Amino acid sequence: MSLFDRRTLLMLPLALAACGFEPVYAPGGSGDALNGKVQVSAPNDVESYLLVQNLEQRLGRSSGSVKDYQLDVNLVTQTRRAAIRTTNETDRYTIEGRARFALKSNQTGQVMTSGTVSDFVGYSAAGSTVSTLADERDATDRLMVILSDQIVSRLYAAPGLTQ
């Protein structure tokens, strides 16, 4: 005897529609409303450059000079020692990142949504100097991808951004 019932599967779209579910990338959805229409604030260091680059990849980059929205992002990172030997040598580091963001409408100047996202990544420092620097660079890249994904998810979930 099978517990699978096709009628339940067929009723799922109706249940999702009843709860206000709307696909992000559907025409008129928040993904469509933001795609290529957001100007991200200029970066001021390598980390913020990586964050802006990832945000522009996710939100789309258009060739037009007039944007509907301005996304201001303030990024703060801190590197901490995570695994220390008895000889006071560090074997592992963590990089903690926190990004405050605010999406403003260029037409009205109103803040559409804002918030803060944070996360951390780790990397090994047990190898050579070159491998430690490569691991740090890779960890920074990963952290910026994580933070940009969190920001974009918050933007897509914000109310009032549909066309």
C-alpha cells in the first residue's frame, strides 16, 4: 500500500496560491522588478568590491544609466584567531562579516527595505605563507558570496517590490 496520493500533489499549487505565494522570477515578481534596475553603492576596498560584484551578478547589470533603485551597503569584516597551539601559533582563522543595507527608490527617495546580514567563514593557516594567503583570499570570496546571497534573498522577500 502506497502513501503517495496524486490528488494531494495536484492540490499543492492551489494551496500555495491561497497563502499568497508568488514566484520571485515570475513576470511582475520582486526578482523581475529588481533585475537590472539596482545601482549598488561604490566599493571602497577589496572586500566591498567582491560584495558589490556578487550583488551585481545576482541582481543583474543593465547598460542604462538611469536606475530605479539605489542599494547602499556598508560592510565590516573582522579576522579572529580560532585555533591556537600551546606555542601561541595560530592554525586557523575566522573572518566575520556584517553588511548593513538599504534599498531606496530613486523616484521617491523612500527606503523600500533595509536590514543587516552577518555570517562567518574559516580558513587554515597551518601551511606555507603562500597557501595561507590563498586560503584567506578564498575565504573572503566565500564570505562575500554568502553575504550577497543573504542580501538578495532579503530584497526578494521585501514587500512592495512587485511591478
